[in-house]
Amino acid sequence: VQSVESGGGLVQAGGSLRLSCIVSGSPFSINNMGWYRQAPGKQREFVARFVNGGAGTYYAESVKGRFTIARDNAKNTMFLQMNNLKPEDTAVYYCTNFVTGIWGQGTQVTFSS
């Protein structure tokens, strides 16, 4: 099983981006998946994930109310809709499977002033 992220780019204050993570294999694997990010010089941190077998979602406090994790099973794709972006959201964003421990290659989100 592999995952490939896309959708990163340059954003300005208050802007939005939607990240995608295409997952090979069964779409049910998305039930155990989520997003992390790593800012320059910082440790990788949790952003959002599916919980309760995919029935629920869980967010880091820093993104709650601004980011939304979603999925399209027909396309084997997980999304991260990011709204009202802030400079501190600049990071490489990764999707990961919490059961298999597989990580994608990451996609860069950069805040542009």
C-alpha cells in the first residue's frame, strides 16, 4: 500500500488549499489514516485523522475550525481542506496510515506575504 500527496503550493493570509492523498489498495484503509506536518526546524506534528473506524474525525487544536479532513472512497483519496491559512501553517504535509506506518512523500505548503 502506498500513498501520494499533492495539492501544496503558495498561499496568502486567509487563503485556502486542498491537499489530496491518493491511496493504493482498499479505500477502507483510509479509516486508519490522517495528516501530519513538519515545519522547518521543527518536529513532525499531528494535524488531523479519522477515528472510530472512519466514522469520526479528530483535529489538533491549532487547526480545529479551519481544517477539514475528508474522503472520496470511489477515488481512494483522502483530503485535507485548509481554510483561513496562517503563516504558522507553512510546512510539509504528509498523509500516513496509523496501522501500517506508511508515509507519503509529502507536499509543501508555503505562506507568501
